[in-house]
Amino acid sequence: MTKTLKILSTISFIAMAIVLTFVGVWALTDLDFTVGGDITYTAPEPQINLQQDPSGYFYVEMGTYNEEAVRWRLVGIKESGGSETTKFTGTTAPSAGSVGTFILETYTIIPHAFNETESSNEYATSDIRTYLNGDYITALNLANDTTYNAIAERSVADMYTDIGWNWYQRNSSYAENAVYSITTTNTESDKLWLMSVAEIYTLVGGGTIGADGTISDDWSTYYDNLIWNEFPYWLRSPDPTYSNLAFYIHPEGNCYYNIVTDTWAVRPAFNLEF
């Protein structure tokens, strides 16, 4: 009899523990629950840990490299309801509803060819685009990062709206004579992407491009802004004449083209809605 009572007592204790745990789980997950109705769950909004460096610029930390946090700098802003991204120069955090453009700041020394075969400078089908949205995520431990998971994806089609280039790194004339179209059917969107020549000049460099296609300053004005640990990094803009050439930023800060099979650094950007 005593043994039976002990067993029943133990079973009762376990059953009560299960019930308490079950109730606790429902409470913790914020479930709206009614008998005979549907279970609904509203996920909490992702917390974007926007920080400000003592020098004044804003950044987020996303991912790790060599067991250190990776920093991404806020360089562009598109205000809520706006259609154009401009260089971010604010001294206070962006307003809710705006979309910020961030570029990799931490020097990660991760190089990759634009294309592994010397056949195409088409960004939509390039090896570097595949890498940025595949193995690169693993390299920086991004998959489970809350900031990475909050990134606003950008359509590949949109990346082609300002991909054009004309030779203007040493003068003040610019004509966007090469607004490329995607030569393959592509309806995909990416979280990480390379900047174009126009974006690196305006958002990172600080120059402007007028409605008539004239740039505000010679590229040399912004060389210091474009240097990234004295290592060249790829842009997504193709050369308009030769299909085996794409553009990159030289360690001295100017812009050149090179053969797509060369391995320069990957310095991605992304958009984040506040």
C-alpha cells in the first residue's frame, strides 16, 4: 500500500509540474488563445541596436569575424515616403519609417572573384552575388543574427536602376550612358549587395549627381572616404564596353575596372528600415 501511495504521489507531482510548465509557456509566448478558436501569435518587432560612435557617425554591429563583432556604418537614408536615397549626415538617429543604407566598416579580409570564369560582368548572375547571399552568411555568422534577419531585402531589378557608369573618376563630367538591363529573367531579392559606382560616389564619398548627369566634384575630393584599409573592393557596376571587366575601388580611393576573375575584397551593403 505504501509503495502504491508513493507512486501515485510522484505521478501527481509530475503531472502538476507539466501543467505549470505548459501554462508558463503560453504566457511567455504571448499567445491569444480561445477555446474552439484559432491560435494567433504576434512576433515582437526586431530590436535594432543603432549606436553612435564618438566621432558622430551611426552604426550597427551584425555578425562576427575572428570572434569579434562586425560593424556596419550608416551612410545613406531614404525618408519615409521618399523615393531617393541620399547621404546620411544627421546627428540624431533616423526617424521611424525611414530606410537606412549601411556598408561594411570592419575590415574582414575576405576576397572573392566577381566571376570565376572570364565570361560575364552581369551582376545578377555573378559568382560574387551568389557568394554574398550564401557562404558569406556563414563566414560572418549572420544566419541567427537579429539585425540580419530584420534587413529589408532589395530586388535585383532595383539594383540595376543606377548601375550605369561613364569614365569620370578624374574629371567633373558624368553622363549616365549605361543604364543596364538585366539580360536574364530575375525576380529575386537580396539582403546583401555590392554598391554601384554612383552609390559609392554619392553615399560613401559624399558627392552629388545633378539631373543633367554632372557630378559635383572630382573623385579626388572623396578619395579619403573611399579608402578601406588599403585593400581594393569590388563594386557591382560592369564596364559598358568589355563584358569581362567590372569596377572596383582602388586602395588609394579612386575607381578603376579590372578583370572579373581577380579576387578583390567583398564590402557589402544592406538596407534596414527603422
